[in-house]
Amino acid sequence: MECFIREGLPFVREYETPVIVNVVGKTIEEYVRVAEVLSDYPEVAAFELNISCPNVKEGGIAFGTDPEMAYRITKAVRTVTRHPLIVKLSPNVTDITLIARKVEEAGADAVSLINTLLGMAIDIRKRRPVLGNLVGGLSGPAVKPVALRMVWQVYRKVSIPIIGMGGIVTAADALEFIMAGATAVAVGTGNFKDPTTVSRIIEGIEEFLGEEKIFDITQLRGIAQQGF
Ligand SMILES: Cc1cc2nc3c(=O)[nH]c(=O)nc-3n(C[C@H](O)[C@H](O)[C@H](O)COP(=O)(O)O)c2cc1C
């Protein structure tokens, strides 16, 4: 956190866009401390809690895979900051809607989903896992159908806004998430492949809205909730 204050904040000060700080920690106290300290810096517009991390004090289970733990961490951070609080959900669960409802109940202003799916690769010549950590986060276009399904499911169960992400690389991908119920979308892996991804997506959405004669994108939010 000290390094972020020293080097990260002066860097983001250059930009006009609001800055959301993604918070990670090993214990609830660490998350709380980061939110408490960084709330005093004007460069910080909002917090996003990355709860896909193990709670080292309580058996190493990821905060985001246990509804009670997700509730407690959200509530604890909620009490120390008035900044908008987004909770980023892990897809590595049986029913993501249970976690979404718990963090909403604990005071989250929005949820973002999904974080990476756990995956692995094996080197068949060495007969060993490829990744140093044995398993690792899978992201990019391969995860899009899973992410989209989860956004669609969560939209039915919460009333706070959803930031949808997972494999978005085109305007059509982004529009799918909006039609599933996302209020906003985010691009991670796509930026690594092509740094113009976000501007292409924005232009593509504008073009689509023009073609379809839609004046307000909110008309599309959740529109694919109905079946046939
Ligand atoms: C290299 C890399 C680093 C990431 N770091 C974080 C992180 O620090 N915190 C977090 O909440 N998610 C992190 N993620 C997850 C992404 O923010 C995103 O939720 C996920 O990759 C799915 O979106 P995408 O397919 O557009 O990348 C990271 C993903 C990648 C590929």
C-alpha cells in the first residue's frame, strides 16, 4: 500500500477518468486497513474488493467462496469507508447468486463478475504442471459463456448494479453482457492482446445503437432475461 501511495497515485493523477482501487488481502483486517487509509486520498474514487483470495486466518478458504465470509468482509470494509464499494465475485463456486445476495445485504453498492476461473496445464514431456503455482487463473474469450451465464443469474437475484467482465473483446461481447443485465462492462485480457480494444468496443456499441435506433443503452439492460 505504501508503494501504491508513493508510485501509483501520482501516476493515476495524470488521468481524468475516475480510479477504482482493487483491494486484495490475506485477512479481513488487511482489507479494512487499505480502505481506511486510501479513503483519504482524493485520487481514489471507489474500491473494488477482490475476494477471490484465501483467508489465512480462517483455514485458507477464499473469502469469495463462502457466503458468510463474503458478508463479513464486505460489512467490515463498509463500516470504514463512504466510497462506493464494489465487490468482485469469484466464479469458482457452486451458486454465485448466494454470494451476490450476501454482499448486497452487507452494503455493497455494486458487484463485479467474474474473476478468473481456476485452470491448469501439464507439460507432457516433463510430466509436470506448467504453472509454478500448479493451478492458475483462466481468463479471456474462453471464459465468456460462463461469465455471461453468471451475470444473467445474478441480475435476477440482486438489485444493485452489475459490472460484467470475462472474455469481452468485441462490442458484441459487451452488448451480450448488458443484455444479460450488466450496467457496465470491463475488459481485462483483451487489453493485453490489443490496447485499442476498449475504444473499438465503445465505437462498436455506438454503431450498434445507431443501426438499431436505440437512443438509451439502458433500454437494453437485462433485455435477454426473458426466454422465448
Ligand atoms: C494478468 C491478470 C491479472 C489480474 N489481476 C487481478 C487483480 O489484481 N484483481 C482482480 O480482482 N482481478 C484480477 N484479474 C482478473 C480480471 O480483472 C478479470 O476479472 C478476469 O480476467 C476476467 O476478465 P477478462 O477475460 O476480460 O480478463 C487479473 C487477470 C489477469 C489476466
